[in-house]
Amino acid sequence: MPPTVSQGVAATPLPGPSIGRYATGVVITVLAVLSQYIVPVRWPATRLLYGNLPGDLFIVYVVPVAAFAALVGAGPLRHWRDHLGSAAWEGLRWYGALSLLALAVTFGAVLIYEIVDPSALALLERTNPALQAAEGDPWLYVALSFLVGAFEETIFRGWIFGFWTDRPGSWLVPATWTSAVFAGVHLYYGITYAAVSPVFFSSLFLFGFALAATYRFSGGNLVVPALLHGVHDAGAYLGLISPLASDVVEYSVILVGGLIALITYVRNGTAAPPGS
């Protein structure tokens, strides 16, 4: 089993940008992402920018990257390609374990809806807007998944979560709230699925938490979280081309990761590495 970077990115606090500058970057990021759901509706003229893929990518990803680069700097990203071996192990085990948990949560939530409000389950049949946008050229979106994964991991795990790894305190607190922010900015799930959207938001939260844990326990690696994010999204778009291939890609990674999580648990006698 690859060695684990059990103490996270840093054992002692390092000088860096103020929390005020960091908070400004977070606010700019959240507003930039959410603006795609609000601005074009309120000001139709802006659809010239928001209504096309390059414009959307610029607003949602380039603006936050520019903001964090200026306000926070590259400090939280400095180990982005380090510890690839341990990062792959950590990434697969956290992704596998929490994906299996997400499946269990989804199953439980569906049972609850079946008891409390069976009619709400019809909302699950609605088409995912992201998949709908990809119907014209799904292979393009399969490829773009890895670009999007790189941007989102740099922003959310690298800067928004990674900022806290040089500071004292448990990693669980920032991992929890930053994963909640990550889930929350995917507002289209709430718009599309309404009453049953908690099913999707819980899965997004666990997905974000798994990638935050990968960053933390690999010592700040972003390559593996970006690749896992890309595979996760690409698997969904692949379903437009071949549902069987989509299932093979998605569930093989989950099952391999779950097996690695089990091996780690048996060897260490704990679900997390020493020093967690």
C-alpha cells in the first residue's frame, strides 16, 4: 500500500493571505457560478455572454481563478502534483467509500419519499439540464469533463478547502462546509428537481468531501481529484452514447475504490490514516 501523507499539507501554520482576502475570493466564486442562473433571466441582453459554452466557462471558471490568484496566490496549490502514488490510493478509497455511501443515502431517501410523498418521485424522471445540453455532441462534453474537473478542483479543493490546511484545527470542519458550498452552487439541481433535489445535493456533498479528503491525506495533490472528477462527469455524459459503457466506467471505479477502502481499513484497523 502506498505511504500516506498523514499530517496533511502542513503541520504548522504558515504565513499567508488574510481571511478577508480569502473570503472575498469565495464570495466572487459563488456569485460567478450562481450568476449563470440569475443574470440571463433578469437581463436577457447578457445571454450573448451566458448563452454559449465559451462565455459560460469564462464566467464560471476563469473569473474565480483570476480572483483567487490575485487575492490568495498559489500557496494552496503548491503541492498540486506531489505524492501521486498516495494520492491515487487515497483518492480511490475516499471516492469509492463515499460513492457507496451516496448510493445507500439515495436508496434510503427514495424509500422515505415513497412513504411520505410518492408523487414527488415523478420529479426524478426530469432530464438533467447538463445532459440535455450535451445531447448534440456528447463526445465534446466527455472531453470537457476533464477540463471542468481540473478547474473545479483547483478552485474548490485547491483554494477554497486548501486555504485551511495550513491553519490549526480539524480538517473536518472546512471539508464539511466547503463541500456544502460545492454542492450548493450546483443550483440547477434545485431548480430542476425541486422537492427531490436533496437526493442529488447529498451525493454532491459526499463527492466533494471525498475529493477534499484526497487533497488532505495526499498532502495537497490536485491531479488525482481532478482526474476522478473528470471520470465522474465523463461517465454521466458517456451514458448519452452507451448506457452500458457509462455503467462500466462509473461502477468499476467505485468498486475498485470500495475495495481499496476495505483493504485500508483492514490493514490500519481504522477508516482513516493515523494522524487524521
